[in-house]
Amino acid sequence: MNKRVIVLFSNDGYEALYIDGKFEDSGNGLGEGDALLYMLKKSEEFNFKHSDVAIHSLTPEDNRRVEDYGDFLDNLNDYTYGY
């Protein structure tokens, strides 16, 4: 089942947040180290629950695409793997 909110991890430790398939934010630790508070604020802003969230590591192929692109992709649909 597809989730509304996806957190992706790259091999180099960066994280990206996607909401409804669209890129929202990224960083070397979402929320500048306070991920719990960050996700709580995002859940209030975008009206989602913990059951709407899925966490994935990028596949090797998608990780290479992100490295080549220089950042996370704009849409989840742009990735090879269906996160």
C-alpha cells in the first residue's frame, strides 16, 4: 500500500521528505537533528498520521541517479523503484 509521506535515505546519509509524491525537504538529517519535532510540525502542516509514513533506503540504482543529479529528485515517480 502506498503511503502519503515517504522519507528516503541515500547512501551518504542524506534524507529526503516526500509528501503526496512531491519533494518537500532534504538534509543531512531532517529537522537539523530534531527529527521527531520536525515530523510533528510537518504532520500538523500537512495533516498526516504516523500510519501515513513509510521510510526507505534508496536502491543502488536510484542512489546513483541522485548522485548524478546532485540532489534528490523532484517527484517520487521519477525514481526507478516504486517507493
